[in-house]
Amino acid sequence: MTSYIQNVSCFEAYQLTLKQRACPRCHSVGFLIRHGFLRGYGLGSDVVQRGWRIFCSNRQRRQGCGLTHAVLLSHILFRRSVTTVTWELFWRNLLAGLPFKDAWPVCAHGMECGRRLWRAWSQSHLRIRALLCSLGPPAAEQVANPLLQTMAHLLDRFPSLAAVQVHFQISLL
């Protein structure tokens, strides 16, 4: 139960309509309240804001479910310390023909982080491919690797990976 928004100003507009929104779990209207921030590690040991927690209130005889859901910033990958910008740079390097070890950007994230992201993408790319095919067929030029094909189709259709998360309201991984 996660929603994605583009930036903080979009959340301010989202927050103004919380009482008119239905809870994604129990579908009750009028019981959502902001419940706090979601923070996590970014590059290195820096703590960054990832989003907000929204609570469906069941206090004082309200009829909400009492559960929370997350509203995340779209440039953050769910449960990862890597941003979509870093991950997109990695994919663009791979599509340009660089080998895996040279394609991963030189930053505080080690090679093992790149391998974990590759494994996670290999498990979730079919779900993303099905959503992409509902928008239209891929470009005529094809890449041999199906993981690269799906990412090429993604980058062809959307300006950024963050835009994919906002459009489909799902995590890429």
C-alpha cells in the first residue's frame, strides 16, 4: 500500500485532500491523517526523507481501519538507498554497451549494491514489461537481453524512472 508523488509541493497538495480520499486498505473516506515522516539512509550515512506515513484513524470511535500506508517520493527506490537517478545512469550505461562493472556509477555504493539491484530487477521486470506493453509496443530496435529490453522500453516511454513510479503507482523493484 504505497503511493508515489513527485516532490514535497505535490505532497502539500495531496495533504489538503486527505479527508476526501479513501483509505487504500479499508476504503473508508474521511479518516486519513498524516502520521509522520519516513526517513532512511541515502548516500553514505546521510539520513534523508523518503516520504510520509498516512494513518487511517480508528481512535475516538472513528470507523477507520487503524492501519498506515506510505506516500513516497518518486526519486527514491523502495527499500533501497539508491536513487532512481543513479539507477537510471547505470541502465543507460548498460544500454550504451558498457560492461557491468564499468556501467555502475562510481559513488559510495559498492559493486555489491549494483548486483543486488540487478537481481531485484531480474525478479520484477516481467511485471513491469506487462504494464509497458499495455501502453504500446517497444521500439523496433531490440536488445538481446530481456532485462535490457524491458529497461530500453521503459526509458523510451518515460522521461525518467521516477516518472514510471508516479504513472503506475508501483515500485520498480
